[in-house]
Amino acid sequence: MGRTGIGSGIVSIVVGLSLLAGACAPPGAPGASQKPSGPLKVGFLAPITGTGAASGNDMINGWKLYWKTNAGNIAGREVQTAYEDTAGDVNTALTKARQFVEQQQVDMIVGPLFANEGLAVADYLKTAGTPGFYPIVSADDLTQRQRVDNVIRVAGWTSSQPHHPLGEWAYDQGYRKVLTICADYAFGQEVCGGFLRTFAGEKGGEVVKQLWDPVGTPDFSSYLSQIPGSGMDAVFALQVGADSVRFVKQWNDFGYKDKIPLIGGEVLLDQSLLRNMGPEAEGLISAGHWAEGRPAKETQDFDEAYLKEYNQLPSYYAAATYSAGLWISQGVQKVNGNTADRKPFLDAVRTTEIDAPLGHLKLDSYGNPIATIYVRRVERRPDGKLWNVPIQTFEGVSQFWNFGPDKFLKQPVYSRDFQGLPEQLKGLGLK
Amino acid sequence: MNVLRLLSMHRAVLVAALALAVAVPYLTTSYYVSIATQVMYFGLLAMSIDLLGGYLGLMPLGHAGIMGVAAYVMGYLVSKAHWGWPAAVVAALLVTLVVCLVFGLLAVRTTGIFFVMITMAEGMLVWGLAYRWSSVTGAENGIRGVSRPEFATLYWQYYYLVLGVFIVCALLLTLVVRSPFGLVLKGIRESESRMLTLGYNVTLHKLLAFVLSGLFAGAAGLLYAWYNQFISPSAINITASTEGILMVVLGGPGTLLGPVLGAGAIVFVKNILSMYVTRWPTIMGLIFIAVVLFAQDGILGALRRARVGRSRGESVRSQGDRAWDALELEAESSRSSSA
């Protein structure tokens, strides 16, 4: 008796109230924007704990250094940055992004680190409308097949971008048969695909074997032992984080260094990892959109300032967020601090060109920088620190390389199933 | 007399809670509305875990994986195959049903730690598939663009959708645990061998409970995917499954309200306390230690004890625990004979 009473009571109340609720929407839509006069609020997403913590700290260091060395305000608005920890977790990143936009009503979001965080947050920002500036997240599709208008990669890059020229460079060095060993996840697959798209797909080089190791591989012996008998004349490798340190160490232990040519993808020998490497890394070659050993003034001044502030050389994470600071401040300057009108503000950022520590940067119409790409060699500085010195420079490299957006976007995003190899391109009718 | 008063009090509390839930979008900002939305779908997941862990006495460590099956199927169909949402929801729940049947057949043959291990393996299986099968699941970049039903695109509309689903599921679960079927589940928890001797088909009941629980987890998965409009492997990994169990333990296993309270507590600490305290995981850890030390029957148990304690001196659940101890020998012998 009692139970049915409660049940029907509840049902009638719910029905009644939801009819009432449906009739009139609650007031106050999210994302109410700031007045141009108040402080400029920046929500900065980075992992401060978890596997990405070291990179996350570099991101924050670079960003802080920009606002320290340059006045902490733009167009009369004080710049206030709030930092939130994503812990490298996509759900946490989403929650924090929501909190920034809906609770703190920030003018823009800068960050995060990982591709999956970046993609998820971009989807959220699409509905919220808040500008998102991504200096680090490099997932190709973010500015290719799945663009979000208000998310721009200021001072950012796509995973395959530096590796298109690297593939051609490798072929021009006389290498004809490569073996690849790349981390088996989207970033590793996009990096490897970028390299092979030009080396094999365009130039006609041969791929003797592709090895894929899971992220967090504790021991590379079983992979490295497959190299000598494979008939290759060079090895292309991409590992991330602690895996890179282990890989380079074992490469040396196996006696391959100086015997087998090793071509590294970006981040295999990033400054953040060189700090933990020794003589085993000296002389190794890789490509990237950041070279701390670049002699240009913008780079050297930044290196000096960073070294003085943090007693270490800047990694690409720090260089990118520093450059993003420069970029964004010029954009805000152009609209006289009026970031509340989002379209003019985003257009101002899109048309800004800067000479950053990374080199000369401007955006293509897809929201990704046309950048300078360096082929770099690890060298020892007089103070004993290792750094990457450019040995060849490619100016004005687009995310679409020389293919042009229309042709490039006909191919699928690089994955294990599509590595830009000649037969795969033929299968798609692209060659 | 007493029972009547208790009932009317329950009714008053329920009505007040419902009125509050309906009023939430009018009382606060969109951020807190989205937090409340989270509490409800995590609460639903926790209740589904509790149906097995609390009522049947078999704690599953892979329910985030089952939630993931529904979320991924719906996500794929909506965003990549461009199905309409009603068809995608039906398909997702059907696939979840089939997966639960298979997983259940494997799992219900075991008890205790073996059940935990096998459900963990099942959860990891789903996670591994989501992580590796990149052409379908997008690997760790996940599936994007899982658009919500067109009538629930705004945050408050979506809140009411989740509230509606939550209430319906909570009512259904209440009916289940109060039904003769639910009593059998409790009976199995207290003594499997006795239920066998009484002529109940214990395995069938366990399997049905597993499938039922999986369907509710699947519903939570659908709400989850729509909420973020995105689904990725990190949402369904073992950490997510463990968090579901923590919600149950924190709130009070063997009750339906408890897990919802537990979900509320965890979502609160993760989303709101973390705004003010950088080391919020430490606080969460301390809360768990406190619960394990001082309130083994969870928040709800502690609340009940505070109320009932004056007249009776001990909780219902701790009586149940003593019954457990008494039956331990029997359970032990039945396990060895079946092996």
C-alpha cells in the first residue's frame, strides 16, 4: 500500500515539475564574457602530476618566463593566468576546462599537453565558444580533418609536419632502405607516417620493416636485435618520455651508435630528455620545429633567459608556450584588449606573424603554423650541456608539406593502417 | 506505528530531494549543473555495481568496461555511421546485453577473489579493444562528436534528460532489489549453499543479476558519452572501475541510496574541492581511510547508526556481518566440494 502511494506520488511530482521546467529555460547561458577593462584571464591546462608532469612543468615555465620578461599586461589589461592540473587524464582535462569557462569565465584557454586531452577539450570549446590556443597538442586532425574554428595552434605543430621534410632529407643523404621503430599510439603513428609519406611514398625509398613498441616499453632488446639482419641502411625511430632515454641508451649498449645511421623523430632527442642523457646521445640526428642551438638572436636570448631563470636549457614545451605568449599578446594588442568580441580577436591572432625563438611563424588558413623545420644534431656545449644544433633548415614548412591542402586531405590521417607507402597511396588512387 | 512514521518521513525526504533536483538549474550556474549531471550518471554506475557487490555479494572490477561497451557502440554509430540516436541507443543496449551474457557466463561460475579477477580481466579486454582497434575506436584519441539527442543539447536540457533516466533506473532498481528476485540475491550473498538446498537455481540468478547490472551500467555509459560528447579508453580503464567500487564502499554497499551519495562525494572532491586544494587526491585518500576505519558500512551506514544506534546499539549490516561469520564454515565447505 505505502509503496505504491510513494511511487505514484513521485511520478506525478516529477511529471509536473518537468513540465514546468520544460516550459521556461533557466536564466544565464554559460560563457558570459569579460569587460575589456578588467584583467585578462587565461586558463592554463597542463599536467602537473602523472606521466606528463615533467613536460607540463616546462610548459608552465616557458609561459611564466614570457610574462616575466615582458610586461605582465597587454593593452592596459593585467594578465592573470590560472593553472589547473589535468594529471594527463582526458576526463580531468575536460572538467578543468569546463571550470575555467563556466566558473572562472576565462578569456582564453592555453594548453593542454596530450593529444586526447586536446581533442576532447577542443570539442567542448566548440560549443562554449571560448578561444583555445594549443601550443603543444600536435594531433594532425585538430587542424586538418576535424577542425574547430575557435581552436588555433599558436606556435604549435602537427605530428607529421617536421617529418615530411625529414623523409626527403633522409633520401637525399643517400639512404634507400629504412627500418622504423615507433611508439605504437596515434602520435608515433603520425610521426612515422609523415616520414614515410615522403621517404617512401614520394621519393621511392624502401621500407624493410616496421616495428611498433607499446608506450612504456621497459626493454628494447627484442626490437633492437631484429635490426642488423633486416637489410636496412638507416633506422628511423620515435619514442617518447622515459622510453626515449632507455632507447638511446640501449642503442649505444648494442654497439649500433656510429655504425648504423639513426634518424630520430621530434621529441626522441628533445631537450627535456637530453638533460637525462649522456655521451650516448652525442652526434645523433633528429628533426623538429625547435632547435635550442639555433644561432638566431631570438633563440639565443630566450635560451640565456631560461638558463638564468631555471638553470637548464629550454625544451620545445617551454619554447612553444613562450612563443605562444608572444603571439597571443600581439593578437590582444591588435584589438586593443577587446577579447570579448571573439571573432575580431581570433582574426587578429590568425593574421599575426612573429619572429619567435622557434623561428618565423605565421598561420595557414587551417589554424596551424607555417613553421621553420630543423634537422638537428646533438652537440655538447662549452658548459657541458647537450643541445640540438641545426645542420639543415627548411623555411616555411606547411602541415601539408608540398602537397597542398586539397591533395593532402584526400588521404586518411596517418595510422598503423596508413603510413603513406606507395602501394597504400595507389590503393587510394592518389598516385 | 513506527513503520508508518518512518515511511512518511522517507516520503517527505524523497519529495524534498526531487524538488531540489528539479530546481537545480534555476538555483545555480551551469558549472554546478554539469557537476550534478555527473553525480547522477556516476551514481547510476555505482548502483549497478552495488546490485552485484552489495546485494549479491560479488564485487565486479570491470564495470567501467561494460559501461564502455554501450558508450563506444553508441558513440561509433552516432558519430561515424551517422545513425539517429534512438536506433543507436537500442543497438548499444543490445550489444551490451550480449556482451554481459558472455561475460556473465564466464564470471558467475566463480566467487570471491576469482570473481574480482575475472571481471577485471573482462574490463581490461574492453579497454584493450578500445585502445588497440584504432580504425573503429580511434585508439587513445577516442571517438569525438558523439552528439546528444536534439532535444537535449543545452546543458540544462541534458540535465533533465539525465535526471529522468536516473529516476526511472533508480525506481527499476528499487523494484528489483525489493522483489522476490532481489531477496534471492541477498540469500545467495548470505549463503549460497543454503539457497541451493532450497532448490533455487543459483547460477541462473547470478547470471540474470549480472546482465541486469550490466544494462544499468550501459545506461550510465550512454549518459556519460553524451555528457562529454566524447569517449576514450581512459574513461573505461581499471581506474574508472575501481572508482565505481570506491563510490559503493564510500556510500554504503547493499543500499541503493548509498552508492549515489558515494558518487556525489567523489565527484565533489574531484571537481569542486580541487579548485581550492591542489593536493585533493590526498584528501580523498584520507576520506577512504576514515571510512574503512570508522564506518565500514559507508556514509549511509554511519548516518543510520547515528539514528538507530540510540535504541538498538548496532547496525543492521554488522548483524549481517556476524551472520556471515557464522556461515563462513558452511560457505567454505560448499566451495571445496564444488571444486
